[in-house]
Amino acid sequence: MEEKVKDTGTEEKQDYIINIGPQHPSTHGVMRLVVSLQGETVKYVEPHLGYIHRGIEKMCESLTYPQIIHLTDRMDYLSAHINNEVFCLAVEKALEIDIPDRVKVIRTLMSELTRIQSHELFWASYGMDLGGQTCFFYGLRDREMVLDIFEETTGGRMLVSYNCPGGVMYDLHPNFQKRVKEFLTHFRKVLPEYDEILTNNVIFHERTVGIGPLLREEAISYGITGPSGRASGFSCDVRKHEPYSAYDRVKFNEVLYTEGDAFHRYLARVEEMRESMNIIDQLIDNIPEGPYAVKMKPVIRLPEGEYYQRVETPRGELGVFIISDGNKTPYRVHFRTPNFANLSVLNHLVKGFKIADLISIFGSLDYVIPDIDR
Amino acid sequence: MDKIQLAEFIKSLDSDLEVKEGKQYTEVIVPPSKIHSLASQLIVKEETLFDFLACITGVDYGHDLGVIYHLRSTKHQHMLVIKSRTTDRENPQFDSVADIWETANLQEREAFDLLGIKFVNHPDLRRLFLTSSWGFPLRKDYVDNDNITS
Amino acid sequence: MLTSFGIINYLSAQSGPWWKVFYDFTSLTKNIDASLHNTMSPFWTTVTELVIVGVLFILFYAVIGLFLVYAERKVCAFIQNRLGPNRIGPYGIFQTVADLIKLLFKELIPIKNADHFLFNLAPYIVIIVNFMVLAAIPYALGVHAIDLNIGIFYVIAVSSMSVIGVLLAGWSSNSKYSLLGAMRSGAQIVSYELSVGLALATVVVLAGSMQLSVIVEGQRTGWFIFKGHIPAVIAFVIYIIAGTAETNRGPFDLAEAESELTAGYHTEYSGIKFAFFYLAEFINMFIVASIAATIFFGGWMPLHFGANNGFNRIMDFIPPVIWFFGKTFFLIWIIMLFKWTFPRLRIDQLLTLEWKYLLPINIVNLLVMAFIVLMGWHF
């Protein structure tokens, strides 16, 4: 990444530049933040990217469509299933094939489980960033149950690659329903514990309430989607506005707040976990019978044209844009990743706050760095 | 507004523009120098109100270089695609819309980094992921015999 | 050899069973003193006794330090739903010894352009201060190294000197991060000194003396936390909060846990010098807990309610040493729980807590306690 050559301001002598280096427990990945301080207050923050840039978009131009699914996993690894889903939906939309009901319900269930485990990891790491290190272990303990469910059905814990164009790769494991119900009962008991430890904690309130407020117009202009945007009042849930898979037949609330500070971004994610549990409740007992995949041609070729599909990941709106020229590999694939858009607002939010608040704001925006760099 | 009404409205803004029906969304083809004026109208006009820029995609069409904007309106929930091309591969210049949508700042930097597309009036056009001496990987004529095998 | 001579002398002259010594160490110490006087001149006796006490304290420091580091790791693990060290030795009790050996082998990295004398002096100051305070605490009946008549005053005054060690460490490291961290730690310690002092002063008002042995004796009919009811409980709560903050622990460890950004004052220290700072932090915690145990919970005095009843005699059954260490370790356990439960406070929130909340409450509490003592409204 190119360094900034020009000045940042007139008081160069008092500028105190520190580095929150690529390896760091709080940056959730490899990213370098160059922070310019005046005393305790942050003047500007500049993220330096590229440490985990793997050239996924370039690679996609030489891989076939089923092969690209495995690359999408590795962008935002905490929402691996949903990343797979967006690509499969785009391909299926282009080929205009009808997906069986069973596939839709399976995909929705897996997506909601992914959402729960991603928000749990957010809870765990946010608590740890702020100093309550026990939260990390409690959050991960419960997340293990979800990962075990994934492993039983798909073989992979975090990077699942379960979707494929036309359906899913294998049918659900016979234990799936039972395990998911066990998990829901356990998690419903445990969630009030989470509230006691962090949400109702005075010290946590001191560190997050009023920190990094984001207005609705700014959220729209900066393209902040997901719980970060919804905490500012920006109604952007793709599951509501453009329902895909089985979201048109489930009832759930879109979690909206207006204050837009770090605390409400945190709260939005915790509430979303509850909403996800409601969605799973509505679907888990009525998984329709039927085929788990549609028979596709051995070589998938998309008709010429451009296709754009978007889904709701735990971090925001993920969009995939495929330009196809009729070959078996796409001409150009572009991923509109939520974290990349969410990153642009960091400098704006942190200006004027103390350096300890930088960690708080950074954690509340919930970045996953490989998604930014692709 | 549905696709047809939207197409007509945009045509009425500027009759030089080429508006057509894509498979999914309305598409507008704009010359590179007119992007900014069209965008600044689209965001304020009541009928369109495109306040959300979903993404900016840089494309290498082989002979041309192009940029594709996906816009959405949070109020009307309609979507628009703006396309623009230039044949100048040495010094492709497009209008920057970073002053209209703040998210364009990073997106345009990415297009510059990976494809070499320059944006006029961008507040801070630097490379984002790669170092300054790297080529432009997403171009179709990018050659890297060390790292890319055919 | 002379000491063992004294012990054998004592034991052979003992009229009761051998374990009676644990209830009252005074006879043992008097015997050793007498046997030393018999064999050497008074000057050499004093020297020998000083050496013996010094060695005992160093051993005590080391053993308590090792034990506390292990205990912290186990307590932390149990809160976090995992096991903690369990490989080295049964239940992992030799884990700290292994860590210590590792630290001893580490390279002591010398800093260019750092003030070498001060750099090397800083850890020793912190340790010496700890020793000076440890010497003043009554551990059991008859085990009290320095029984000054200004006991509490001495403790507060001496423990304030640890700030010098912190600031020296930060300054002499010649690094802006260390200096920042040291300044922050220093500001925090100095602020919370006030609360600690006032909370202790509250109990001094109730006890009527600053001498620690008199304070412990005064709790023979009941611990001060029960005798002083409301003001004593408030003083205890404030003391525990301020004591945790003073040792840079728990939710108040921004200065050193901000090793995310500006590392604490002991960044540039490696190997055994870092071990000194680390150990000093744990012993500080022990000191805070033991002073609280002495002042509020009676030190080595068993739990008594009233005077001369059967309940007291049952409580007396447990040796005072066990009482003292039991109370201290219970309070240490509580302080450890703080660290692993709460998120961290920001530095300005920390200082606001002290100056705007704890200090006024403390002052009012002191007045209330004085009023209560004057009116005799205590047990």
C-alpha cells in the first residue's frame, strides 16, 4: 500500500503517530492502523490494507463456477455458508432454474445458524477487546455447538462449502433436527447470562454508550449495512427487502435502533441472535421432503450478460456481480463485500475520541479483514 | 418506479444518454466526463433519490476499460446500473463521485489499484492493496510469469 | 544451628503438646532469642536475628509469589470454564517454578541510551518497598517483625514509595511508550492512595490506635467490620476498590493492558527483571488483601462475638495462622475475580471514579465514623 505523502495538518510537530500493527489481538485479522494522535485524542486513522490480499477476483476468472464456491468461503470466513449461497443464487438466477423447497429451507437454516455463530464470536471478541477476557471463553463454548452441527452435516466446521449451484452437496444428517433443537434450548438458557455479563454491566456502558455515533444519512452515504447500519436507523436488511431462499415464508423483526453508537451496534447483534433463533424455530419442524439438489449439466456455462445478487451476511450486504461471456469461467467477478464498505467510516467515527475508544469503535463495527482485502 | 418509468425519467434528464433495459435492472451508458453531473442529479431528484452506492466495479473489456456503478434508492427501493467506458488504456480517466457518496472513496481506490483507472477529483487516489511498483493485475494483459501459471 | 538449638531447647521445655506453638509463637521466639544471647554478644545476636528474619521474609516472599501466580492461573481457568495448568507436577503446582526457570534463562536486553543505573534500580525499589510493608503486618500471635506504634501510617507511607519505582522504570527505558504508560500508572496510583489512606483512617478512628497489634487485639470481641457496621462496610468496599486500582490490577489495568497501543512501564524489561515487576504486582495484591484482613477482619484474631463464650472457644480451636491466611486468600480470590469478570475502565473514567465519587464518599464516611465513635453507637 502506498504511504501518504502529503501533510495531514499544520501542527506536524505535535502529531504523534503510532502503529497498531498487522499482528494485533484486537484487529481481528491482519490490518495495520496508522493513528495520528494529539495528546490522547485521535486526529485521524488510516487503515493500511493488502496484507491478506489473495487476488480472489483475478482467480475467479480462471476457475469454473463450482470451483469458485470454495473461494467465496474464504472471504468472510465467519459467514462462509452465506458467501457460498450468494454465488449459487447468482448462478441459479442466471441459468433460471427452480430450486426445490427443501434446498431453500436447508439453506435458510444453515444461514441462520451461521449468523448466530458469527454474532457469538463478535460478542466473545468484543468483550475480550474491552478487557473482560472471560467473555471470550463463554462465547466460544457455545459456538462450538453450532460448529459441531455444521461438521456433522457438511464435514467442515467453519469453511463449509456446502452449497453448490442447483442445491446442496449432501442431504442433511439424520441428527440435524435433534441437534439444532438441543442447541436452541441450551442457547436460550445461556443468552440471559451474556446479558448479565456484558450488556447490563456499568463499566461496559461507560466504554460503549455514546461512543462513535453514526447518523442514518452518514450510514447510507458510507454504505454501512448490516447491524452497524441498522443501529443507526438505516433499514437495509436484504432478507426483508429482497427475500431469497425461504425468507419470504418466515416472520421475523428487523432490529432497528436510532442512536447509532457502539452500544447499540452491539445490542443490534445480540437481538439479531434472538431473531435468528425465532427463524430457526419456525423452520426446523417443517423441513419439506424432496430432492436436495437439481441435476445440473457437468459443465456450467452462464449465458452472456451481467448478474447481480445480494444477500444478508452477519456483517452487512454481500453482493456478487458476475459478467459472463458464455464460457465455462466467468469474464469478471466482483464481490461487493460488506466489510470493505464498513471500513470507510472508521476514520470518520474515531475523530475526536480517545485512543481507548478506538478499540471500542473498531470492535463494534465487527470487521473481518480477509473480507476487506479479498 | 418500475424499470420503464425509471428509464424514461433518466432519458428526460439528459437526452444524450443511452438508456436500456438490462436483464435485471435499468442500465444507463454515460461517457466518462458526464458521470459526476448525472450522479449529482440522481441523488437529489425526488423521483430517483439514489442515495446508496452499492459498488463500483472496474472492468477490462479487452480493448476498453470500463466502470460500472450499482445504485439503489433507500426510499423507492429501485436499482440502477450506470456504465461507462473509455478506449484510452494508458490514461483512463473517469469522474470521481467520492464527494457524492462517501463509500466511493475506497471503491475507486480499489479500481485504481487493480485496474489502473484514474478518477478525476478524487481526494486521495493512492493504491490500496498493492505497492506502487506493481502492475495492474485485473487487466487482461497483465503478465506475471513468476506467480501466474496458465 | 543455633536456632535449631533454641527450638530444641524450647520443645524440650514445653509443658504442653508440640502443636501448641502454632497458637502462640511468642514463647518460641523468646526461646530462640535467649539461646542466641547465651552464645553470642548482643551485637552479633542482633545481626544474626536480622539475618534470620531477612532470610525468612525472602523465602516467604518467593513462596507466596509462586503460589499466587499459580493460583491466579487456576482461578482464571475455572472462571473461564477450563482447567488451567495441570501438566507440570500434580495439578500443575510446579508450573510457576518452570516459568521462573525460563525467565532466569532469558537474555537481559540492554537498552541503548537508557539510564542504566536507574533502569536497573527500578525493580529493586519496588521489591524493597514490598518487603518494608510485609515486615509490618502481624501474621500470627507472636509473628510480627516490626510493631511500630504508627503501624498504619508507616504502611501507607512506605507503600506510596512504589510510585518511584514505576516512574523510574518508565523514564529510564528511554521510550515514549514506556513513559506514557508510567505516567498513567503513576497518576492512577497516586490518586487511589488517597482513598486507601482515608479508608484506613476510618478504621483507625474506630480502633483508637495506629499500632497494628493494638488494632488486632481490639478485635478480640468482634471484627471491626461488624463492630463498625455501616461506615466500616463502606470503608471496606472503598478500600478494596482503591486497593485493586493501586496495584494496577483488575478493571483498572489500562496502563499495562494497553500493551495493545502504548505498552506499560515495564516493556523494556526482560528476563528476571520483568519477573521482579510481575512478582511485585502479586505481592502488592497480597499486601492489600492482608492489610484489609488485618484492619477489617481481625488479622489473626478468630471470629468472636462478644467475650468469653463457648462460640469463641470453638473459633479459637483453629490456629491464628490459619485464620490470617484464610482471610487473606479469600480477599485475594475476590480481587482475582474482579479482573476476569469486568471489562476495563478508560484512564479518564478511572480518575473520575476516584476524584468525583470515591473521595467525597470517603470523606463523608470518615465524618460519620467519627460521629459514631463519639456517640458510642458501635458494638
